[in-house]
Amino acid sequence: MTQRRPRRRPGENRERLLEAGLIEFGLFGYHGASTSAIAARADVPQPHLYASFATKRDLFLSCCARAFAVPAEDSRDGNTGRTVEPHTGRNRLLMQAIAVARDPQLQESLEPLLQRFIAHSGETLSALLDDAAASLLATDA
């Protein structure tokens, strides 16, 4: 008989899904990331993903809103246990978000998030994109 995992506190699955979504969307983009991979990375059953987010689009936009609204902090990759450098996840997600910013399903919600983030970042768009590209090309990802 398999051992049951301990019961999680309210909202913990949602938090784990947001963290996993940040990594998966950052690495594979909106179209390349799968909800099953995000759920697996979060150690959450896939049906629970849809209890927290109605669609993959909603999860992506929530990840973007979180990443672009708060200062980046060090975080730990749930699968490898390695510490992710500050800003790396956000930078990767920024590059992926810009790549799909004109997608008709995402444009209306995503563009204001990107514009606000760029305006408040204190950096030029060029510098942000340089950092984001370097994060995506990092060999230790």
C-alpha cells in the first residue's frame, strides 16, 4: 500500500503550481509547456491544477502577473533542489511572454502586464531582453 502524502495547507497547491509554472513556462514557453509537466513539477495531481486555474492561459497569466509584480528572489527548483539564481525565472518568463505577446488569446491580458513591468523595472527594454536571453541560453538550466 502506498503511503499518503501529508495534507497541505489551504492555498499550498496553488503556490506550488505558480512556482512550477514559472519554471516550465520560462523554459519551454506558453505553447511548449504542458499542464501535466507543471503538475508533476509541483507534485500536485493534474486535476487539482484545474481546480486552481480554469485554463492553461489563466495559469500562464497568473505566473506572469506574479513574476512581473514582485521583486525576484532566490528560489529552489522542486525537481533538482538546485537554487535558481535571482531573476532567472522571471527573465526567462519575460522572454517567453514577449514571444507570445501578440497571440490573440493572450494579447489583451498580457500586454498591460509587460508594459507595467518594463516601465517600473528601471532598465531599458534592451537591457531586460539581454538579461532574459542570457538566462534562456544558460547551459546549467
